[in-house]
Amino acid sequence: MTDAPSRLTLRRPDDWHVHLRDGAMLHAVLPATARVFGRAIVMPNLKPPITRVDQAIAYRDRILEALPEGVQFTPLMTVYLTDDLSPAVVEKGFLEGVWTAAKLYPANATTNSAAGVTDLVALAPVLAAMEALGMPLLVHGEVTDPDVDIFDREAVFIERHLIALRERHPRLKVVLEHITTAQAVDYVASEGPILAATITPHHLHLNRNAVFAGGLRSDFYCLPVVKRETHRRALVKAATSGDPSFFLGTDSAPHPRAGKESACGCAGIFNALHALESYATLFEKEGALDRLEAFASESGPRFYGLPLNEGSVTLERSHQQVPERLEGPFKALPDGSTLDSHQAPVLFHGGELLPWRVTEVS
Ligand code: NCD
Ligand code: ZN
């Protein structure tokens, strides 16, 4: 048996699914993502959602303005599909290099998705345009029918909608986002390379018992909800398999603490601050550290048809205690507003010791 490594250097990774939010929250959370990841696919579920080219350009500018000095980071923007978005707008934003992909939220499936799509068949003209352009469709794959059990919503979405959608658009590149089930793993593994999936750190670490361990743990509530242990195992196997159809997407989704810890708490886990350490910890447990680079830094850009990053990140084996919540000081906006420390999001792995630490990024 070889000794466990004390350092690990990887090509600089990308995050293929992140919520950077806006305003004070953007200023508070962006540094965590931008420090480690070279690029990120930025979710468009703001209020109002990003449905126009000018909105996406303005949002991208706000992200670039909020970047800490000297940090190299490229936000890859997305457009939020609605029932009445025209194919011409989707095409224009893509051809002008404003957005990289389109996000499909079934209406009311998750946070800020009320303006999402109600009829996937009617979306055909937009999807046909994307198929012709080679523009990826990013799917929140859950049905919203109240009669479908929440733990089955992903598997039912694949059966009832995704298979048919992909038969109608066989050349469309699709990413099934933040997968949570063995059914999603099997479907994606059998349909690559035109179909891929992102996997989050929290779905790799948690099963549904965690949400109820010792009380109701709103910190572990996200959508799609974490599933039973057999599904978590299937995700771990897929992520660490080296199959290029599975790659890194944190779905880091910060909410003010008050929004999570209320009578009706928000869905979303904020993991950006220790995301790479979180994945490394899991890959090491599986004896698959040698496959982390493919998952984090290679398979995503290859799917999107983008160059691999040039830089690198180094992780060192050095225990770090994760704070309970994001600590300031938070950079104030030009209007003087900042994120109040009571509003600061709770951190994934808060209070735990993680065995890895990112020490260098170049
Ligand atoms: C996300 C959010 O808060 O925007 N929440 C979540 O639980 N993942 C939305 C999403 O990606 O579903
Ligand atoms: Zn998300």
C-alpha cells in the first residue's frame, strides 16, 4: 500500500452549476467560488429571472465588478427558459457570446422557478434552435405534480419527460443537473456523450437521514432533496468512476440564515467555500483521488467544447475546522449596503474538520 499523499495539484477546476445571487449576497459569496474555480456556469434564477440578453450582460458586469482584485474568473452566463421566450433571443445571446447554455426549470420545481416552463412539448422551437447551435440545455429534472412523491420526482421526470424530449431532439446536448438517484446515474451512463450530469458535494456526502438527524436540519434541505443511501452510493460510484459524463457542479445555493431557519425554510445549501476540499475528502475515502482531476477539471470543459484551464490548484493535507457560517468582513456595495452577519449563509460542513485545504491557486 502506498502512503496517502500530503499534497495534490490539479488543473484549475470549473464549477458547472452555481448560484451567485446578486447585491450584497453576490459580494459575500463570489470570492469563495472565484478563488478556486476558473469558470462557473451561473444560474439565472434571480428575481426577476435572466431572460434577456441585456439582463445577462448587466448581471455578468455586476459579477465582474464584485470580483476581488487580481482574481481570474470567468462567469459563464445562462438564460432562464420561459413559455414565451423566442428562439431568436436564445440564439442571439448565444451567438453574441453572452450566454453559454439555457436553463430549464419546470415551473415551480425549485427556488425562483415560478416563471419556468409549463409545457416541454411547446418548447420545441427553442430546443430545435439550440440543437442546431450546439448550445447545451441544463435541466432541473423534477416533476412538480403534487401526486408524485418528492423522493420520486427525478426518476419520474426522466421517464415521463426527459426520454421523450431527447427523442424529439436527438442532437441536443443536455446536462441533467445535480442528480440524486441511481435511475439518473444509469440513464446518463447509458446515453453519453451527448447527455451528461453534474453532481454536488452534498449529494455525495448526505443521505436523507441527515435531514432528520437529532431534529429537523434545514441546513441539509435542498432541491432535489437528498435521497436514501443506495442512491448516494450510486452517485459516489458515478462521480469517482472516471466516466466523463459525470462532472463537478456544486449547486452552491446561499440563502440568508433567516431564510433557511424559518417556519418555511428555503431550499439550497451553500458549499462554495470548501467545495473542492469536500469533493477531495469523498474521492479519497473511495480511493479515487487520481480521478478527481477528470471530474473537477477535464470532463466539464470537454462536454461544453471549451478549452481546459491553464492554471492549477494545490490542496494540502492539513485539517481545517469549518466555521458554522460565512464570516465577514463583507465588501460593501456602492450604496453602502452589505451582508449583515446574521444574514450570512450557513456553511456546508460547518463545525466539521476537513482533512484537505486549498493552499495555492495559480
Ligand atoms: C436552488 C436555489 O436556491 O436557487 N436551490 C436548491 O435547493 N438547489 C435552486 C436549484 O438549483 O434547484
Ligand atoms: Zn441550482
